[in-house]
Amino acid sequence: MTGTSVDHLMIQVLGVVAAIVLLIVLRRAPRLSVALWLTVLCLVPIWIGIGVGFNGNLFLPAVSAVGVVVIAALLPVPGYRLVPADAFLLILLIIGAMGIFGGNSSIAFATLVTMVSYFAIGYVVGRVASLRVSAAWLSGAIAIAFTVVGALAVIEFVTRFNPFVLLHTSNGLYSVWGTIQIRGGVPRAEAAFGHSIALGCSLALAIPFAIAAPFRLWLKVAMVSIMLAGCVVSFSRTAMLCAAIALVLSVFFARDISAKARAITLSVLIAASVAAAPLVLSVFDDAGSEATGSADYRGNLLSLLGSMNPVGVADSAQKDSSGTLHFAHFVSIDSQLLLTGLTNGFLAMLLACVALAGALWTVLRGRAVPGTIAIVAQIPALATVALITQYSILLFAVAGIAASGQWISRQRRIDAERETSLSTAPTGRLHPIPLKEPS
């Protein structure tokens, strides 16, 4: 074995030992497990991680690596039941695996690795975490974590300093995500998320949980305000739109929210919009045609629809000499729904659209839990932004939380209806009803 191979082996052995020790500690502390995962998600950049496999050539981000340990610590989950969202993820993974046997198998394999290490791990963390800790505690933990993220974003905007980019690594992820974006001459806040859109959309995902958190109203308003401020200084139109939708949907469709809370929350949104308007308009005005150009680029991506296959990678996919993936002449696919169709086939894209339509219907019926509201509010982002960095992991974690929450809510509703029917049933001795009239 070469010296490099020995070093990789030693690092992997130390990593396994550390994971075992951590697992022993977390087995009896589900809340600590979830808190640890949220901390790594919010404060460790995506380019920090470990190499897995015999040669260490498969990269696992720190949040995903910790996620695997947390899943092991939280399992088994008593009374676990499969739900439709589980089937959605399983079918998506199966479709991804089928793509390996078609054309562009190397691209299909890389896509499948990303789906497992980002999407699947995130989903399972959210799914099991929401079954091991109470919904109220989980909402509070997410609210606190992303209040910190929002505050860091505001501090970064004020100081023009991002400490996370100083965590330098020599991998390709750092070269892609380890630089600060500029819009209209103003640095856009990114915090530890590696991209301003990822930061802003992640904050938008957390807003319904902050509104549902078991805190006093003034504290929840303060938390939401900080998250909205973080979205603003990301200078992402998509993130600001998703945050506004999340707030409005929470106000009008969330359960157990008082009229006073609705009025105050809407007032916060209006006040934040008025306060942020001069800054946002100034930055976008200085950016000139930059924002318009990005919107036109997204519109042109629709020309790729014709190159999709039912299953597998699109015919337009190709890699250049540097290994960069192209679809026709497009390098960046700024739409996760479209990217799903290009990498997994239009059946996978259709499946995702059906799942989102089902979530929207649940919200409109007034039966949505905070996680479902958060996912529905992300529909504009899924149409115009690719899932990147920790944002991709968080979105699927929220999907897992929503899946568990909807199942628990449904079971409680069934139990309540059963109790109501029993309480209104006539008293006295019950006689069996004959299957047919006696002759």
C-alpha cells in the first residue's frame, strides 16, 4: 500500500471509531441527536466532509455523515408505518438506479450518489427525528437554529465578512461554493450555506416552524423578523418570494393560530416589506440587467424538455474535457424540476409534480402541518433554482418531517372521529345486526 492509501485508511478508521463513540452517546438522547444535526447543517459548510469508499473517492458532506450516525441513533422507531412520501422517495431512487443501465451511465451514477447522500439521508433524518421527538420541540429547535442563521447573515451583510469561507479545503466543492457572490456591487450574504439562494431559501423553509414553535408570540415575531432580514440580505428574489409565501400560508392555513397572531404576523410581513424595499430596489437597480438576464436564461431552459427520456439521462447531456456536465449548451440548470427530468427522466419529474400538487391540496384543505406548508412555499424555488449545498438536504429533511407530521395528524383525526362517534352512539345493550332479514 502507498503512503497516501495508508493515510486514507487511517482517516477512515478514526472516522469509524468517532462515529461509534458518538452513536453510543446519542442512543439515549434523541433531542441531542437532532440538535447536533441541526448545528452541523447550519454551521458547517458543504465542502467540509469525509471521503468514503476504498479509495476515498466518494465525498460525504459532514451534515450527511452526521446524519447517518443520527439515523442509527434514532432507530428503531416504534410504530413506524410507510406513508405515500416514503413511496415517492423509493420510486425516485429506483428510477435513478434504472438510469445507470441506459445511456450516459456515468452521469446517472453520479446523480444517484447525490440522491442518496443528500436527498435520501436528509429525508430519513427528518422522518425518524419527527417520530422520536415532539412536533413542538422540533419546531422550536428549527426556529432557534435558523434564527441564529438569520442573525449571522445580517452580521455578515453589515461587516462584509464571512468567516465560513476561511474554512479552506482543496476539493472541488470549495472552488465552486467557497466564494462570495456580488449583486449590484454589494456582497450577498451566504453564511455557511455556500450560496445566497441556498441561504435565503433555507431561511424561508424555517419560517412555518418558527410560527408553530411553542414560544411566546413576541419571541416568534422576533424570530421570523430575523429570518426575513436574512432573506433580504441574500438579495435573492426567489428566497424573498418563498419567505413571503411561507408566512402568508402559515397565517391563513396553519392550524391553532389565533386571530391576534395572524394579524401581528401579517403586520410583520408588511413592515418588513416596506423597510426592505429601498435597499432591495437600490441593489437590483445597480445590478442593471443582471437580474433580467438570469430570468431570461431560466426561460430558455425550457427548450431542453424535448431532449428528456422517460427514464434516465437526457440525450442532450454531455461532459466536456474538464468533466463539466452540459445539457446542450447550458451548463447551469436553474430549475430542480427540470434538472430532475434531465437526469432521471420525465417520469421522475412528473412524479415530483404530482407530489407537490398533493402537498398543495393538503394545505388548501387546511390540514397541513408546518413542514407541508414549508414545502409548498418552495414551489417557486423548485421551478427556478437547483437544489444545492445544505439547502438540498434541508428541503428533503423538511419533507420527511412533513410526511411524519401528516401521518400523525391523520391518525389523531381518525381517533377523534372514532371517539366522537362512540360518544354519540345510543346507550344500552348492543345487538348484532343480522346480515339478512329473517325469513
